[in-house]
Amino acid sequence: MAVKGSAVLETKDLTVNFRTYRGEVKALDKVGLQLFEHEVLALVGESGCGKSVTALTILGLLPQNAYVLGGQILFKGEDLLRKSQEQMCEIRANYIAAIFQDPMTFMNPVLTVGLQLKEAFQVQRDLSIPGHRNESGEVSGGGITDFLLKRSVSEYDSSHKMSGRERERVAGDLSKKILDLVRLPDAVRILKEYPHELSGGMRQRCMIAMALARRPSIIVADEITTALDVTVQAQILKLLKELRDSIDASTILITHDLSVAAETADRIAVMYAGNVVEVADTKELFKNALHPYTQLLMKCIPDVRKPVEHLESIKGSVPDLIDPPLGCRFHPRCPFVMDVCRVQKPMQKDMGNGHLVHCKLY
């Protein structure tokens, strides 16, 4: 996919530390990323490489023992790191939505799905949608996709303003329609049920629906298929691909599974020990991986077409980020390590067509 236009979201030299009883954990080290309009950017890497910390920093949801040491997070030209907690709540309610790994943890167990979805719709400044009401009072015409594509209050005619009772009715109508959009059967029944009465895949679809209800500019999806079985994973990935064509939102997909990224993402950013080491178009990355870490990750993917005696693995482990290695953080595990790698951090090299790599080999 050829990426055009300016970035919707950009991180510049993002550096995050955690205070722990053992010392300072250098979780992110000058992370630079760009997310463009209507694209899916995947962040991949081993556990502990900084993917989720990057997402939580963007969302303004870092734990109390974490702090941003430096850098910027630019959303539509404004630095999110300069926003107050109240302003970040407003941004999360209207512009940047998150879908997390375990929906049972993030859904309210004592409220029905319908009440939680209505709440997500009712935080909107304006709920008016194209179309008209039929004899039963439901909205017809226009459709849920038209609603999701509308964000600015100024796009609506003042005649669409609604009373509290009408607003609640529209929120109920939209809740049913958005469950249909995420391919949940019998939406009327599901709206009356509690999270524990649904399967894992159904709960995850409800979380996706709640994210879409806010009509976000950006969706952050953090390991959303990890807790699901393989069949349901495939269904959720198919759903994400269908949704990207029907809504006007960009997506940051966080995963440790390269096959998930290959199936869904337009571009992939490979992270290691708090650094971005390579960024490229998905097809380009699988065809021509440049960084040694990316190459080793590719070798770890088993080929079902060929019998193998043993599965490949990357020797060693992710370093302790309280005392990370000097120079390139991957050098203790790198098969191509040079003396300069041990003392000097590699700079970003543009190899053409947006293929970026941080490695002294280039």
C-alpha cells in the first residue's frame, strides 16, 4: 500500500521510564512512528519489547510509576503529552479508541451489553444520523456506516438536535445496528445479556462495537486475538479487514504474531527492547527483511509445507531494561554483531519506498 498524505498520529523520540524498587526501567528509547489515514500499522516483537507501553503512552493510560522522559505524540498537529487528564478523557471518548486483550476485564460485569453500548454512544456530542424514522420509531435510511463516517458536529443541520428521551432511543437503535455491523447474530438478545453470558469471541466483538460507537479517528487494538482460539481469531481478523473498508479510521494493531500482522496490516513496525528497529510495507518486509532481528523472527515462523526436525528460535532473551546494553540493544543476540554495535546506537536509514531500518550493517 502506498501511503500518502500527512500522518494522523506521529511519535517523535518518545522515551518512557518506569520507577521500580530495583531501579529505573528504560521501557521506550526514542520511539518514532507514523500512522497515516485509513491504514493499519502493526507493532510486532517479543513480549517486553515496548509495544503495549507505546499504546498506553499514546492513550494517556500509563500506570502511576511510569513517566515520559521526552519526546512528542502529535495528533492532528497537537502534542498529546501536553494535554491534561480531562482533555485526554475527551480525546479517548471521541477520537482515539482502544480495544484490549481480555474483554472480560474491561467490560462492566454488572451491566448488560446494551447499557454499556448506549453509554458509549451517549458520550457523543451529537448523535444525529442521516435518514428518518419509520412507524415503529426506528431510524431507517442512511445507515450505521454513514453515522460512523460523520464526526464533526458542524456537519449536521441544527434541526437534527434531539431531546434526552429521543437521544436514548437513537442510542438504542444504533446499538442494535452496530452489533449487526460486527457480525453478531440476534443483536436484540445480546443487548440484554451480561458479559459472562457471552463467549470470548462475542465479547471481543462487543468491545470492537464499543470502540466504533465513539466514531474514532484512531483505533488501538492491543493483542485482541491472543486469548481466542484459532477459528475465532480468523473471524476477528476478517472482521477488522471488512471494517477498515467501511469506516474512516486508522488502526494501530499490536501483536507478537507476525502471521496476524501479515493478514491485516498495511505496514509493520518491528520493535525490540524499547526501540523500533525496522518499518516497512507488509509485503516488502516479508520479501526483504533487513534487520537481523526481523530476519530471525521470520525464521521462527514454521512452514507447514515442509517437515522440520526442530523449530527455530532466537538465542538468548530480551535484555533487562534496568541496565540495557550500550549501543544497539540487540547486539548481544545478533549473529552479525560488529565492534561498533557494542558502543554506538544505530541511526535510522531509509532504504527507499518508506523502508526504514536501524542497523550498522546499512
